[in-house]
Amino acid sequence: MKRKKDIMSFFQRKDKVDSETEPNGSGVERARESREPAEREQEELSIGETESEGILEEESETDGETEAESNTPTEEPRVSTSSGPSDISKSREEPPVQPMMNLYPRTLMGDRRRSFKAAWYHIHPWLEYSKQSDSVFCYACRHFSPPKVSETVFDSKLGFNNWKKATYKQGGFAIHARSERHKQAMITWRDYQKAVKSNATLVNALNKEHNKQVQENRDYIKTIGEILLLTATQNIAQRGHNESAESDNKGNFMAILETIAKHDKTVQKRLTSIHNAKYTSKGIQNEVLSCLADMVRTKIIEEVKDSEVYSIMADETKDVKKKEQISLVLRYYFSGAVHESFLHFESADRLDAAGLTDKIIHILESHGLEYKNNLVGQAYDGASVMSGKHSGVQARIKEQAKHAFYIHCNAHCLNLVLVDTVKAIPEVGEFFSLLERLYVFTSGSYVHQKWLGIQKEMYPGAPARELQRLSDTRWACRYMALHTIMDRLPAIKRVLQDIVQEHSGDRSVEARGLLAQIDLQFIVCLVTLHKVFGEAKFLSDMLQSSSLDLSKAVDLVEALVQTLNDYRDESFFDDLWNEVLNTAEQCDTAIQPPAKRPKKLSSQFNADWVLSTVGQRSDSERVKDSFRTTLFYPVLDQMLNELNRRFSSKNCEIMTGIQTLNPTSDVFLKEKSLFPFARMYESNIEDLGHELHQFRRILERKIQSGMQKPSSVVELALFIEPYKEVFFELFKLCKIAVSIPVSTASCERSFSALKLVKTYLRSTMSDDRLSNLGVLSIESRRAKALNLDEFADLFAKKHKNRRIQLM
């Protein structure tokens, strides 16, 4: 048979390799020995033998032709085979297919029907069963036998299915298991399994070493990112003036990194390596900071896009290098709360309306924010370049974003109310000038020491207080200066009196002048403005809250107006006057005015006596009425006029419209008030009407079942959010209402961070580095929650000319 020649030729080739150690003909003898069990096995198989032998002979002839064509025979074990059904293993990477079935197909053999048994898997682990052909195959011979070797029935296309002789001692599974070819295949299979389990192959060894190196590199770059994240969130300078090895002070970044290296061998190995891929240069620092800041910005942008509608707040200031910096903050509703998130610092080359508008639009477009339909509000200060009705920034942006309603910062409006009130009343203006002179006088080194000593003497156990410098931009903060003067006025007079008695030239002359002006009128102004500015300070703090919505702002402004109207009651001034008298008594200040020269009576009344005059009042009553009419009422009236003028414009009309979404308002969910506001933002009025009808019924049922009624627009939006698909228009209006900004206080707070980041010693940093550090500092809560593994992936993608592998 052709098959015998093929087997003999295979072992003859193998003998040529071993000719130096084996005698001639040994390979033929082994071939005969290995062939005899296979021939006995084929003789005992009765079912399908002829068909299988024909197929095998046909395949052997084909193999012989291929071998004849090949010049260089190979003895490598085959990796995969195409023989056999499609539902058994195709390569050595796949395990033997051994399906467990409750009932296998039964075939009539002799006098009974016989089938495959699952217990044979445990006796012969190399078996794999095919459901398609109802036959078994030898997994080891199919995948681990040498090539060009004739196939047996166990690795043929049809397989073995003579269940009657399967368990014979001299046939079936047993005789196949004793064959030399099967034993060699099983040995090869076991060696392969050991190699896989121990990862001893060369590829796995190389991969393991590569993965180890990559992990070390990632740990190192994450350490660098963590250090820069720490310094950025704590507003610490990173670089030193001299970072060379000989420098005594290499900067905070290198100092922290070297400290970590003492406890981390991976970092120490990288820093002490002779290679120059240490990744500590300023360029790498900028790339790392950029990746960290981009991750924070990405989180913010994802939240904004999820909310759909948002507002912008912008303001500008000068940094330490006198360069104009624009701060851009986004306000939006997300996950049941209002967020004001800082986005960017941008240097402004042009300060005209066109230049500022281009900068703002460019920032929004660079971050992929849709502003033409989703921008619903914009808030700036009252500068004409920003608030101009025809060509200001707000007008130019509204031309492109039709829904971007302009809000003049309400905190600035309140500040202007106080400024105009002080300017309108000369006595009040002179009073604040005197407070500024007192601050300057007590700040001198000699007077300051005396001021602290007298406080310890007069107020034992209490901490020493410092007079506050008056701010020109935050007038509501002047309340703190007034509060300190109220508490320490007796000590101030004592200091001035002691310095006057020292007769020390100019200092004593100045103290005498200041002391003379601390009279009853000064105390009346102090007590009056302390009351009024205290109420304004509370409103100012509330307007600066990032969680405040316009409906609450309307309530707070109306509450302040009502409070000032209540102050006009005579009983309130009586109480205030009693406080003035008590303060004057503590400071030994004269309450009665200087006695006037008595009038000389006419000679016509020499013979008469005037016992009393109609309407004549005492001197104290005249002084009280004088201060009430010339100082107290003018301050209240001027402040009420300014509040009504600055908070009753179109902004307040929008606030009133938003009040319909405030659950505490009298017009809550009234169509007449809500529909005009809805039309401004192109809501579907018909759908909104149906939603209002259904929502009222749901809200009433919830309240009756024991739920607490929402108290603000934010709480209303949180209540509607689970039903946002049903109440789509109403939920959209709620998001718009809470997204419209109240003030630009978040921009002002970002300027405080700017002063901490860009100091005199760090004034040369680039604009991109400043913006990235600003994001990490202001949004420190987000920055500290970053995933450093994601940072390493992002850095690996963005970093150019990489010298260490990170992926």
C-alpha cells in the first residue's frame, strides 16, 4: 500500500538525522514496530472500515505527491488540522471538546442499540466527541502528531463510532492508547501544557518582561503626575531657579520627587539612571499639567452637554505682569444641583467688544460647546464694553446666540447702590473718609504698638482687633470696618488722647484733629450705617452663592426693601437713638450741644414775664430730630431709591417670570406668568399647558402622601427629573431658570486663585500653564478625584517623541 511507503519514508528521514548515533535500518525497524499495532487496530474495526481505508489511501496518495514536490522535509508538530467535523477543536489552543449529554444517540450494533458514554472522558482524557457525526476523535493525535503521517480512524474526518468494540482490551480505545504514535503525541501534549502553564515559551517571557517594564514606566509617570497634581491644588510653585545636580534648592517638584525616591526603588532607579529619560523637564511638566487639566475640563464639558442648557460668566483682571486675563465660568444644572465650574484663563490682547467677543466664542468652540441654541444666559459686570445695548459684548453674543439673556451681576448692582448712597449724602462721605484716616493713623509702627497695648488693658482676655482698610470695590465689606469701630471706639479715643498728651509734634497734632471729629454726629453715622450696611452685607453674601437662583434673589431683594421701609418707623429710630446715647456715654462724648448765647429781650417786654413758649422743645429733642431728618431718613430714602432703580429693570421682570417656578411664590405654576417666559425660549406652549395640568395633580398627591413640598426651583427640578421624559417642557424651563446666573462672583473667586498661582516669583509662566494650573487649583475637588491610570493612557497618546513605553 502507498500508506506503508509513506510511513517508512518518514522514519527513514528521521534516521538520517540520527545516523551518527544509530545504526543503519534502526528507523525502519521502529517504523515496523509502530506500524504493527496500527494495522491490528484497523483489522479489528468492522464498521466503516472499507470506507475509512479508501479515504485514508486517497489522503496518503495526496500526501505522497506533496512530499515528492517538497525538497526540504520538516518534522515540526502541526499546530492545527482541518480534518474532522466543525464542532470539535480546530487548534491546540482549544481544549478537547467533551460535551456532556443526558442521552447520546443510539445505533443498532448486533443485537442491541449502543451509544457513547460520558464516563469514557475520565478513562481516556484525550477523547473528544462530535455531535454532528456521533463519533469520537483523539485530541492528541490530531494536534500533536508529526506531519506527513498517515491518519488513523481516531484523527480521520469520520472518527471512531464502533461503540461495541470501544472498550475491548485488544481493540477500540485501548489498542489506540497503546500505539507508539499516540504515546508520542501524548508526551508532546503534556510538554506543551507544562510550557503554557509555566510561561516558559520565549514569546511569553518577552511579553512578561515588556509588561513589567511598561508597568514600571506607568508607575513612574503616575508619580510625576501625582506630585504635579499636589503642587497645583495647593498652589505651590513647581520649579526652582536652578535644578542642576549641584543646586541646594532644586524647587518643590524635584524636592518632593527625590523624597519619594528614598522610599520607592522604581523612582530611585529612574532618577539615578545614566539615561536622560527622567521626565522632569519643564516641557514634560507642561504636558503633564495639560493632560490633568484636560481631564478636568472633559468632566465639566460632559456634564454641560448632559444638561444641554448652560450660561457663561466672564470677567477680566490684570495679573502680576499687568496682562489682562479673562476668566470664563460655566453655570448649569446637573445631577440635582446647580454647578458653577471654572473653564479657562485666556489672555486678552484686545479689550474692545469685538475682541472680547471673539475670545469668548473661540473658547466655547474649542471645547465643543453648542452655544447658538443652548446658551441661555450671560453675566458680566456693568462696564459699557460688556453691557452695551447696541455694540457691547452681550449684544454681539446675543446676535449669535438668540437665547443668551444678559444679566448685570446683581452683586455689582448692590455695590453700586451703596456707592451712590454714600456719594449722595456729604456727611456720610466725610464719615468714611475719617474712618480711612483712622486706619492710616493706627497703622503706624509707634501708634500700632500703643493701640495693641491699650486693647489688652481695656479688654483683658479678648483678642486684639485691627482696624479694617476700606475697599473701593466691595462696599458691603465695609460692614466689618464699621463693626470693629463699634466694638473698639472707647479704645480708639483713649489712644488719641494719650498721643495728644505726649506733645510729639505732627503726630499729636494729627491725633488732636481726629479726636475732635469723633463727636455725636460721628456716633450717629456709625450706628446708622452699621445697621444699614449689616443688612446689605447679608444680601451681598447670598447673591454671591453659586447655588442661588434668580427666584431666590428676587425674594432677598424684596426682603431688604421691606426691612429698610420698616426702619422708617419712629419706634425704630428711638431704639437707635438710645444705642447712640449709650455709645456716646461709653466714650465720654458730649451729648448736649454747646450752650448758645441767650437772646436779649426787647425793651418793650421789660414789664412782662414770659413763662413758656408754644412748641418750645428741649435741646436734646432738637438734636434727635435734627439727626433723624438730616441723616437717618436721607440714608434710608436714597438707598431705597437706588434699590428700586437698579433692581426693577428688565432683569427683575425676568426674575418675576421665573418666580412662577418657585414653589413658595404666589404665582407658582400660573400659566399667565409662565407662558411669556416659555415663549422667550421657544417652548411648545400647548404641550406645556398639558404638562402643567398633569403635574399639579401629581404634586398634590405626593404632598398629601406625606412628601415635603419643594421650597426652591432647584428642588422642583430635582423632583421633576425622574419624570423628565413626561414633563419635558417643564423640566427644560426649570433647568433654564436655575442656569441663568445671578452674579459673577465665581469669576471674582477665580481671580483670587490667579493671584496665588501667578505670583511675582512665577510671573514668567506661559498662558497655557497658567490656565492649566488655574483649572487644577480652582476645581481641586475634581482634580483630586482623577484616575491616574486614565492619565497615563492620555499622556501616552498625546506625548510626542516618547522615550519610555507606557502602553
